[in-house]
Amino acid sequence: MIAMDVQGSKKDSEVRKSCGVCPRRCSLGEGDIGLCHARAMVDGEIRCRNYGILTSLALDPIEKKPLYRFYPGSMILSLGSFGCNLYCEFCQNYEISQSDGIYEGNVAGTEPEKVLLSKREFTAAELAEIAVRAKEEDGSIGLAFTYNEPLVGYEFVKDTASRTHELGLKNVLVTNGCAEISILEELLPYIDAMNIDLKCFTDEGYRKLGGDLDTVKAFIKRAYRDSHIELTTLVVPDISDSLDDFKREIRWISDLDPEIPLHLTRYFPRYKYKKPSTSIELLRLMEKTARESLRYVFVGNI
């Protein structure tokens, strides 16, 4: 069990509840906020405090998720909120993933004319309408829940995705997969594709990030049964750059299905992590190793 820690009061006498979204199981009292920044105890119930609050809304190529084997060449309307249940020191979107909800602005380098975020709070119905308009005007295939960790606000994902699903649009989830299967089960009826981060393949590596490898593996296995999935490993020095550990990762993926696409992405110094960028030689070696067992291997960010 991952160590539990929260922001806020810690009085022993108050009523506390355990959040059931991820293996952290943060114990929250009234007014407490979980480590993800997105869940809090309000009026005796643990609620999603980022419900309907967006930090980014933009049209992206589907390949940017990255999804290369799901409607390639299409555009998708991507949205993000704030908060994350991991604390990767190399996070690419730390401005919102580690935000307490006051972040203003857009992420991911979107072009100004493509940014659709005219306000910060949306209802599920409003986003469904915007998604339909994006389909009609820009050929978007649906919605992608991305940029921050969408599962820390799964309630809004479910409410929005169910509406767009009824309208015949596609829903994509870009997630770290460090969530309980019960949360995934609530979303699976409405999710068509996922890109899931497999950040490393050791228990110790995941502990450094505040996550749990077994939880992610179980999440991937369950998602695979009912959704198109692609996996991404960001090759980070001292986290996920061990060739021996990577070989074990490849064997595990191959045993599940050798046709699951794997994206290997080059790390660059970012946020609090200042180690040198991943060597291209190592990435190419890992690509070659992966191709011995997997049909689809893609290298990015080089």
C-alpha cells in the first residue's frame, strides 16, 4: 500500500474517509485535499474539485496523444483539467498536473487560432455541443481527455464521455493507468481508445513516482479487453533506461498481445529533473529490442 498523505487538517477526532480512486487511498477529513490536488472532502463526502474546470481545450492530431493505430490522420478535440496522482519530477505538463487549480493559460504549445478555451468552467452538455461543432467544422472524431491525469476527475470524464458516446463520437483517454479497476469499469462503456503510460517496469521506479506497478499492469490488462490501447514509455535516466528491465517489460506486453503498439519517447530535462537527455543510441537499441517481440514500435521526440 502506498503511503497516504494529504493537504489540510489531520485531527484524529474528525471523521475521515478513504479516497478510492487510486492505490494511495488518501485518508481525508473535512476540508482536506488529496495529493492529486483534484479530490477533497466536502460536506462529509469525497468529491472531485476539478469537475468541469478546464485548463486547455484544443484541436490536435490523433497522433499527438500518441495514438498511431486508431483513426490515423484524424483530428480530435483535446481537453485537460488540473491535478495528477503521481509526482513525476520530469513531468511535461507540470504547470497543470501539479497545480492546485489556480493555473491560468493553455498547455501543449497549441496554436492560438486552434485554442478553443474561452472560459474555464464547462458542463458536460456544453462540451458535447463543442465536440459536435468541432466534428462539423474541423472533422474532429470526438474528445480526448488528456494533458493532466483525467482519472482524478473521472466523474466529469464519465458524464461528458457518455454524452459524446450517445452522439456517435469517439472518446480517448490518455492516462497513467494508476487507478483502481472499479474506476476503469465505470468509464469503459464510453471509451474507445486509450494511451496508457507504462512509466517503467520496476516496483522501485514506480514508488519514486508515487505509483504502483501492479496497479498499472492490472489496469492495462482490463483496458485491453474492451478498448483499443497503445502504451507509452518515456525513457528517463535512472527511472526507465535499464535494458534488462525493459526486456522484462517487452516480454510482459508481448504475452498480453504482440500487436499492442508501444511508443518509446525521448526524455529531455524538464521541471525538477535535470539529468541529461536520453541518448538516441539507447532509444534505437530499445526500439530494436522491442521489435523482436512487438509488431508496432514507434520512437518519438528525437
